[in-house]
Amino acid sequence: MGLSMLQRKPNSGLGNIRSSPADPSRNIDWVLFLAQAALTVAGCFVVFSATRVRTADPYTFVTRQVIFAIAAAVVMFVVMAIDYEWFKQHARALYVATVVVLFALAAYSLAAAGTVLAFEVGPIQVQPAELAKFTTLIALCAYLSEERGDEVSYARFLGGLMIVGLPMVLIVAQPDLGSATVLIAMAMGVLLVAGAKARYILSISVLSALTLGAAFIGRLVNPYQLARVRVFFDENNPDLEKEVYQVTNAVRAVGTGGIFGKGWLQGPLTNGRDIPVIWADFPFAAVGEQFGLVGCAALLLLFVVILVRIWRIAHLSRDLLGTYLCAGIFTMLLWQVFQNIGMTIKIMPVTGLPMPFISYGGSSLITWFALLGVVQSVHMRRMR
Amino acid sequence: MAADKRAARLGVLALVAALLFGVVGVRLWFLQTVQADSLQQTVDARKTKVVPLVPERGRIFDADGRIVAGNERVLTAAVDWDVISRDTDRAELFTRLSGWLEVPVDEMEARYDAGVYSRYLPLPLKEGVSEDVAIAIGERGEDFPGVSIVEGWRRVYPYAPLASHVVGYMGAITAEDQQHYQDLGYDTSVEGEKVGRSGVELSMEETLHGKWGQAVYEVDANNRIVREISFEAPVNGMDVQLSIDLDLQQYAERLLQTQLRLKRLPGFAVPNPEVEKPDGTRGPLDPTKAVGQRVPYKAPAGSVIVMNNQTGQISAMASYPTFDNRWFDSGVGSAKFDQIFPRQGPNGEELDPDLSALTNRAIQGQYNMGSSFKPFTAYAALATGRLGPNTTYNDQGTYKLTSIADDVCAQGVRCVFRNSTCPNPPGEPCRYGTVNVTTALAVSSDTFFYKLGEEFYNTPGTQLQDNVRLFGFGADTGIDLPFEFDGRVPTDELKAQLVEDSVLAQGETKNLQPGDLLQMAIGQGLMAATPLQLAVGYSALANGGHVMTPRVVQAIYAPETPDGLPGFADLTQATLVQSIAPITRDIPMSPELRDPIDAGLRRNILGPGTNDHSTTAEELFADYPAGAIPVAGKTGTAQGRGNYPWNDSSAFAAYSEDPEQPYTVVSYLEKSGFGSTGAAPVVKCMFLALSGITPLDPVVVSEPLDTTSEVPAESLPNVGTECMASTNAGTIRPQD
């Protein structure tokens, strides 16, 4: 491997005829790439608008976000340079490492008797749940792609479930329900495309519901997480005023944006403190208030472009692994975008799931860049 | 592998995606078009928080700039109610705060449950938080959601209990006052708003108060301030300078207390005299006691006033018993407070008025002034031509009414009025022989004035009353202190009212009788005045007919006068807003009117007497140094209940004859004996102090109030009694 794909071949004067059309570096999906870049840049603007009044220096958050984006881009290029087959070969090691880290975090979390979602490594917070999204996807796809059949066998289906189930349970135990639902979505997408029978999918759904239910009943869930979910079903409960207020203001922010929005840096809710953690949890509210329906539609359009491109690459891939990877990333992205926007406009309960590419936060940004790096990797090597 | 099947499955994914995006799109459309306007309305009506900003109350300085009423900045840690509505949140927050505030969690919980704190203002958790802790909590806003440091002021009286009656004290707005203060533009909804309840704190309330400001903030769900919507800064109150000189005030208070203590000593006790009863037999005056049994004076209360008779400014105003005005903000419970300031006697009976410490007797004592009132009767007689300076009268000790027929007198109506008794011969009234107005004042002949009283009675109209009213008797002096009593000038209407109110016996005639005018002429009977009214009257005699409105406030300064030496404000840096100008009302006072009276008052001090009788103050002032302020004055002895000598109250009023040091000094001591032995020594000592002959102790800032104390004010140290020389009971002639 290496960064050879980044080096343009010498121009012989006859065009780039020395390089094969199948050369990975000539098969980057630029539409996907540009849509992703556009979203990331838009994200920096959204983060700036939502955080500038919070800190003494209005650029504190956005500066860090730009640095995250650059770091994420580096990670993405590295992932693109690696043949996705390489991930399959090392899937076991990656998976085991992830599980070990998750175990460690779960133990630490229990010891601390609170919610611990990240390790502090110097100034950086590392969220193992983000890592797990990546490695579990690879492990599941690698495992399923070993069976070359039109429909996945029941045994392999169960094996796949266990691959996803172990990290998921550990993540639920953190407790980070949002990330756990992403893993469930991914598993459902991959298994669906792999040919799991409808009843298998159904059983995943039931199992997931049971796991989440157990988490609630077992009080693994934090009171605030519980409150967030209760808001969705019981918004007139006076005990939940604080949580209701957060969501109510998010809805107000989006709604009052109207068709064209209040304009860049305008709007009392984006500029106020009515929506806690707006920069990470409710960036869509800031978009809605400032840019209105037009801005929201543009944002959604960029996501649609990315989804369509991933879906197309899933089609184009000549091996099962590529298809499965793309399918998993497709469902993860779809779920996470829907969940984040859904909670902002109150069609879903509130979870802490960030909006990919837009929300402030290094872990999320790096994970999504890496995942799209995998998609690009599949696209680049589809003709081999 | 069947690519078409895989494609079909991917199609399912696309379908799901399309579905979810469709849902989002529809919802967005609905929110951003249909609901946009109604949501905008709810945003406009978002939560705000109004924080009242307290002004610093103006301070009160004495004549030298001493801060007699100041303010101490108090920081209070308070928490928004919303933040602690949940038990778990509250417990967590209180636990975190407990160490910082050094308040046990239980105590904070107790405040939460107390039910006495306003739900609209943050719950105060600790008063008097240190600056360091306040800053630390401010910096850790994220750790202490909803916790704020509220800045306030606490009134302090560094020199208390000096001049407590004048300075006054603060208290909450009562239900009765609420409308009044609302009309003045006060926001009576502000919890803990205190206003002056007495003294200058009350009379200058509007000047001192300042104006509340307010900040309106937009708040988030946690009631945390999001941003400021509007800010109106508070306007601090203006500073007030008194004319009271605290050095002199301290001396006056100590002197008053010293003299009252002295008068209670057994050595001053007076014997129960033997008198002739109406039935002709002789017996003890007080039938419960044997003839000659000595009864000590109660000497429970009194007052001293030092007034500048050119400006009306009061330099000292002492009232005994006094109180410490810090009790009102001492934090003692109401049970303890009621014990210190009882509203009724120990058995639920009406409180002995002698004990009421809060009464400022200088302006609220409504007394018979006795003979010290005689100069005003003399003025009325001279002004109405009833008397010339040399009109004489032969005083043979008794005066018999001429306007009542002998047969009526024989039926028991009192027609014969006597001078007070002289020791030689025993039991007989003093006989002063031929007196004119000057000598009558000097030796205090009652019969001379009885005769004038009857003449006024026989003259149509109310000449006597009208003329004494010119001096301000019977009406408020207009001093800038609250709750002044207006005294009494006898009229038919007043008497009828008093009979109706059962103040006088039911059998009393409802209109004035000759006896009433006789009594009035010597300052007894229905005639009553406050010591301050007497001071204003004497000042008008002193300054040639200018009736001054007395003042305790001399100047108003712009807010925030800087501090000077410890305990002082730097008045050189102060911005004068208003200098209180003297208010005078002129009355006729030609030399023909004034000179005979002035001569009589001077002779009362200096002597000589007449017909072998010395004047009433002569002996006391015998050692009065030549370098001291020359004075003219008059003693007064007001008879008390049962005419028992131990119930006599003592009055003395005097003014300076030196226009460079234009002081009028009045003292009145309740149940303390003759004017010459009770009040006169106090006035004499005050003049010696004013002359600079008696050195004044410097005033020092007081120790903090001892809340374990059980008296309204701690006893003061005694002053030297040298200036009271000859106040020995044995050598004093029983004369008024």
C-alpha cells in the first residue's frame, strides 16, 4: 500500500495513458467527495454560528472543528489508500482490540459509577463507541462475505448477530444508547443485503428492543437519558420541564426559520442558550433558524447525494465485501442523519447522536471520514 | 451470486431511505411554513428574569462628618427555585455548595422548606458570603447552576446608641404604609425593602432611599442568564448631614443620665409634708405615708436640647431612657425583641410610660413647663398693654380671685392660690413684697402671674392664648423629625374635648374657668408643651422675635460622599446638593417688650433676689465662671400627680446672651424635683461644655451590639458632677 494513488503519473503528452483506467487513483468518486467536503465546510459554519456567543473567543469551537476536519481528512486518505481487503484480513485483530477497549471502558464506567463515554488521552477524548462502529462493520462484513451464497445461512446469521451483539451490549452498558442503535441499524442493513430472511430481521428487531428495554428497566440508563426519552411520550410532565424546554426550543428554532431563515448569525435561539449543546446535538436547529426550509433542504440534498453515491457504489462493487460495507455505511448514515434531525424536529426521542459531518466533535468527524474512506476505497478498486 | 437479488435488496434500503427522508421533509415543510408564525409568537414570549438592583442608601453624617448611619455591603448566595425543584438535584447542589458556603446541607434544606422565602426571588442560602467565595462561585457557574451572588446593603450605625432618637432606625414597610410608599413610587413588591421607621431615617426617607434599578435578562430552561435585555442602573440615595455635633451629643446624653441617676439617690428624697386639709384638720399630704417620711425621686426620664437660636439648628438632642438603634437589625427573635422593647407591662397591663425607650421626649414629651413658661405670659401682658415694665404688684404669698363671689368661694370652689412654700416660717407661702415683671420673673412670683391670669380671663377674647401661640406653642415646631407632639394651649374647645374624653374629671366645667387661666399663666394646668417648643420660644426671646423652625438636618449631599478618616466622611470631597436654609417667622419683639423679660431671666441667673429671697437659679450659678457664655434663663417646676413633691418635674430653659455663641438650651427631667436642682444643673453643665470650659470626651466608634444584652441600651459612663455644684439637697431652697 502507500500513497501512490496520490501521485499523478508523469504526463507523456498523450494524456495519462500509462496509467490504467482501473488504477485506484483514477477512480475516486469525486461527487461523493465534493458532497462530503461541502457538508464538512457547512458544518464548520454551523458550529461557528452556534458557539460564537458561548466563549470569550468566538472562534474557539470552530478552530478546533477545522483542526478535527484536517485530521479526519488525513485519516480518510490513509483509509482510501488501503485496499479494503486489507481490513478484512485484519478484521479479527481490529475487532478483538475494540472489544478489549470497550470492556476496559465498561469496567472504568462501572468503577466510576457514572457515564463514561470516552478515554482521556492527553487533550484528546477517544470514544471507543465510534471506533466500534468502524471495526464492527468490518468484522461483520468480513464474516458474512466469507459465505458465498445468495442467502445467508442461519448459522452465519447467528454468528453475525453475536459479532454485533457483543460490542453493542458493551456500548449499552456505558451507557450510550445512541451509538448502540447505530450498530443495530448497521447490522440490519448488512444482514438485509446479505440475504437474511425477513424473520431473521424481525428477530434482530425484537432482540434489540429487548436489549434496550432491559437497559431501561435495569437502570443502566442515566436519569437524563431516561428523561429525554420520556419527554417524547410525556411532554406535559412538569418534572421534565428542562428537557421539554430543550426540544421545544429546537422545534421553535427550526420552525421560526420559515422558508428562507432569519439569515446568517441571526436568530435568538441560535445566539442564545436555550438549546443546550446545540453545536453537537442540535446543529440542525441552527441551520433551520438561520437558513430556513431552503437551507434545510440543501443540507438534506447533500446527504441524499452522499447516500445515493454510497448506494451506487454498493451496486458497483464486484465483491460481496464491498457491497456489504457500503450497505452498512449507508444504513448507519441514514439512521444517524434521520435520528439527529428527527429529534430536532420532534419526530424521534432525544439521543446524543451527532449529525455526521455537521456536529462539533472530533471523534464523530474522524469516524465518518474513515467510513467514507472505506466507501471510496471500494469505489476505487471496483475494477480490479 | 444473483446480482438481481442483491440489487433488489439494496432497493429495499433505498426505499427505506426515501421513506425516512420523506417523513423528515413533510415535517420540515409543516414546521417551517404552517407553524412558523405561531412558533415565532412563542419565541417572542420566552422566559425573562427581572433582577432588581438595590441602590445604596444615603448615609447620615454628624456636623463634623462622622458617619452615624452607614452601609455595609452584604453578599448573599441564592439559588433559583427552578433548579432545586427536584429532590436529587437539590441534594446534589446543596452538597456541593455546603463546603463553599460553610452552611450544613440540613440548614439549606430547612430554608428550602421554611416557606417564608419568596418564590419569585432566588432562595437565599447564606448571607454575608466573603468576596473570595463569591468570586469562586461566580467562576464556577457550570458547577453551580442557578446559584447567584446577590449584592445588598446592611444599615450600620457606627456610633450607636448615640443620638438613636434623632438618627432613627429602619424597618419593613408595614401594611398601613404600603399605599403611602407606593404613591412615592416605591416598588413595595421587592422583598426585604426596608424604609426608615423613625428619626431622620424616616423624615429623610425619600432623600436617603435612592431609586432601584433593574436588569431584565433572558433566561434558559435552567434559569441561567442567556443575555441581558435591558439594564437600568440603581440611583444611590443622597447623603444627609445633621447639625448634631456628636461630641456634644455624647456629653448631653451622659450628663442627662448622670443627673437622673443622682436624683434617685436617697439623699435627694423629699419628706411627705403636713398640710391643712379642706376640713381644717392637718395631716400628711400623701395619706399613705407618715408626715416627714422621705420619698426618693423616681427620675425615670428626661431630655436635653441644644439649639442654635439664630439658625434653628439642633446641636444636641438627648432623650432618656435611650435605646440602641442596632437592635432593629440585630437578628434577635421577636420574643427577645419584645422583652427588650416591651409593649405592655409584665402582667399585661399598660406599659409604664416612664419606661418607653423609643419615645424621643424632647419632641414627644408633652409637659407642664411650670414657671419656665412665665416669660411668655409676661410677653402677652406687655404686648397687650396690661403691664408696663415698671408696673408693680405687692406679693403677699397668696392671690384671691376677684371674679368669683365670696359666697361661691365659700361653697368649696378654689379661690385662693398660693406661692410655693418657704422654710421660714414653716408651711407658709413665700412673700416677695413689691415686684415688677422683671423681679417677678427673677424670683418666680406666682401671685404676680396669677393676677395676670385672672385679668386675661376677664378680658374678652383669648389674648393670652393668642400671644403664646405666636411663639409656636400648641402647634408643631416643624422640626425635621417625625411624630412630634404639638402640645396644648388651653381653650374652651380643648377643655370640652378633654372633659368629653374623660381626661379631666366628669364634673369639670366644659369651658375655661378663672383657675384655668391662672394655672396657664404659670405654665400649669391645661397648658402643655414639648421641651423643643420651649426651646423655640426661648430662642425667639433670645434672637429678637424670630421664631425658628428647628432643624436636625443641615445639608444634603450628592450620593457616594467619599470616606475620610476612619468613621468619618470626607466632606471636603462632598458635592453639596442643598444647604438647609433657616426658616423663621417674625413676631413683634420691640425692646419695650423684650428688655424687661430678658432682664428678669438674666437676674434669675445672676441675682439678686428681692425681699430677702434669692432668685431661683442664683445659688446654682454662683460659681459660674466669668469666661463662660453669659446666659439668661428660667427655672420651672411642674407639679405632678397628687401634688406630691416627689412627683415634681423639673424644667430649665436658658439662652446665651452672646450673639457669637447663640445657643438655647432646654432640659426637662421627669419626677426629679425643682427646676433649680434637676434641670438647671444640666443646662448649666451644657453651657460650660459649649463654652469650652468642660472638655468633651472624643467620640469613638462603638463596640458591636451585644445581642445577649437585655436592655435597650447599655448604661453610659457618668460625667463629672463638678458643674452641678450646689445640687445638694440640704442647701437647696425648696423653691421652684
